[in-house]
Amino acid sequence: MQGGQTWHIGPDEIQRDLDRFLRYYSIERSHQGYLLKGRTPAPALMDALAIGELSDIVLSEEVNQPLPTAA
């Protein structure tokens, strides 16, 4: 089995893709762990800390664009 291959020209492109993945993993993708109960890690963390918003997460507009889906 082979995953997708992406070639990056520079560190800025690598950082952009890492930021996109972290946003997807932490904010968009639901998790199946028992304690998360289908929530994403970001809301679970907000609930655990009893806060309404994670102000330290600053997402650039470029990162906010959806990730391409596998064909």
C-alpha cells in the first residue's frame, strides 16, 4: 500500500501542510477514542480546561482552506 506523495519546494510549503494537517486532526476530524466520544481533540481540551475558546490557536487564512481529499 502506498500513500500520497507530495513534493515540497521549501520549508514554507512543509509548514503550511503541517499546519493544515494539525488543524484537520485537532479541529475537524472526529476521534473514536472512548474518552473523546466522537469529539475532536480541540473541544475535548476546551471542556477539560473549562474554557470557551482556545485563544492560542491562530490559524492563517491559508491553513483554514480544506485539505484535498484522496482520489
